[in-house]
Amino acid sequence: MRPTARRLVQVLSSLTPPTTRPHSVSFIGLGRMGSPMAYNLFSKAVAETKGGTRFVVCDARTAVSEAFASNFAKEFPGTQIDLVNSPEEALFASQTVITMLPSTPHVRNVYAEAGGILPALLKIPREAAHATLCIDSTTLDVETARVVAASVGKLGARMVDAPVSGGVPGAQAGTLSFLVGGTKTAYDLAKPTLEWMGKNIIYCGASGAGLAAKICNNLVLGVQQIVVSEAMLLGQKLGLEPQVLASVINSSTGACWASSTNNPVPGTVPDKSPPCERDYEGGFATRLMLKDMGLAIDIAEATKTPLPLGSAAGEIYSEVIEDDPDTAEKDFSAVYRYLRLLKNKDV
């Protein structure tokens, strides 16, 4: 089967949603996290609805959408994957729209600008807007998320912020934790869809609460990854074998995901496959961790909350990228490599 890119805007020129819209899901953003999330969502929906759900994908890179649709159709013959060119078309095609984007500017673009979701909601019948659910899994600033959600609500649709925890491994395994903010009604509507992509669906409270929880979580993670790197370097300096030290940490009070799953030293967690085994490729990009540390620092300043470790960690990730720009796209555990080389410099 060859997936087709249909001209959905033409089909909907009368502004009457097609009869397939309630049985369709659109996924916007097929990056490192979005692609495996969409795969798990679509594959489980295929199994549970016995082919009764239609799927739509949209990405700023057309080649990425085409490759995703082609690969999925090969694995699930007969499954329809429609490719669309804009968030507006994705909204016209589906009653449920999921977005997984890099950061705040991308969310503003996808939702608010021309060809976006908010203008599209104005073009469909009111009853169709009322039936629409938007799920945004981007990690962005809380205030923007609340403004966008309020705008979606004013047009009759529902929206939740549902950032994730678990990284690329969790996205691939379908074991992500979704931290959800929004009305309880919107959460209840979103939960079945989120359960196809994750293991733990946690209701955090009103709009923006999911993002607040995610920012706090990543503040912890960002600091932990640095101190795990420091400990692994110090232990080796003291003559400890890295795998032995990792085993001690992972079974003691220093245990944390940054060591047990994302350990930055090759060979330390043989039952896992952390990015360090692939020259730090394929994980959570350092630039995204720097972005998340920035979100935490900004909201801490706004709320007058002291953040000494978070601020220091943010400076370190900034230095990592400045020292080697290629590290921006590598997993943030590459901070270990930066520190290892730093100790050999005359500083």
C-alpha cells in the first residue's frame, strides 16, 4: 500500500467535517519523541479498533511524514495514513489532534498563526469545534500553554497540556508518564488516547499544571545527570571500575534514572542501551535540556524561588554546547564527556 497525501482542504471547502473525522486522529510533530509516540498510538489503535480508526500525520519536514507513513503502512498493510501540510488540515481531518513540538515558539506557530489550529477552529461548525480535543505534549512555558488552552476553550474545543517523562526509551517502549493539566472533563477525554502511548497518566490539575510538574521534574533530572557524571569521573580517579561504581550507586541511596538507565559511561549498565553506547546519539538533546533548565530558571525568578543548583546546571549545559556545538543534538548525558575533557585542561 502506498500512503496518499490527500487534499483535505478541498474536501472540506464546504466547512462540513467529513464523516470520518470522529474516527480519525492527527499527530503533528514526528521528531525523536513524536515518531515513536505516534507509532505506538496508531499501532495500538489499529489493534483495538480493528482498523476502524483513520490516521493523519503532519511534520514541518515533508520527507519525515512520508517516511513515517510508508514504514507504518508496510508493517500494517491496509492501514490508511493521510499526510497533510498544515495544522489546519490536521484539525479539519480529525476530532483528536496531538502535538509534540520542540518548544514555545513552535506551539505558538502551530496553534495561533495562519494555517494553525485556532484559525481552523473558526472555520468549522460550532458543534464540530465542541467535539474537538487538542493534546499538547510539548514542554513549553506555563503561561503560553495557559493562553493557548484558553483560546482553544473560547472557540468551543477542549485542550490539555500533557508533557511526558521517560525520554526516547519510554516513547519507544510505550511506557511514558503523561503529566496532564486541564479540566477534569478534558483529562477524562484524553486519557484513553494517552494510555496507548504511555503507562502512567497523572492528572496534575488545571491548565498548565502538567507543564509545571514537568519543569520541576526536568529540573531534578538535569541536575542529577551532572552530578552522576561528576561521581563517575571521581570514582574512576579513585581507581573504581565504572561498572562497579554504577552498580553501587544504582543499588544505594544515590540511585536515580540518570545513573541506572542513562548512565553516561559506556559499559556501566549492560542490560540497558544508553546513548553513551552510541557516542551519545539518539537521546534527549542537550539543547532541549538547556531549554528546560531555562524554563525552570525563568519561572523561579518570576515566583522568587531560589534555584542555586538549577542555575548552576543551566550554565554548565550552556558551556557544554558552547565548547562543542555538535553536542547540542546529542543526549544531555554528554555532559560527562565535557567534564572528562575539562579536567584535562589547564583551568
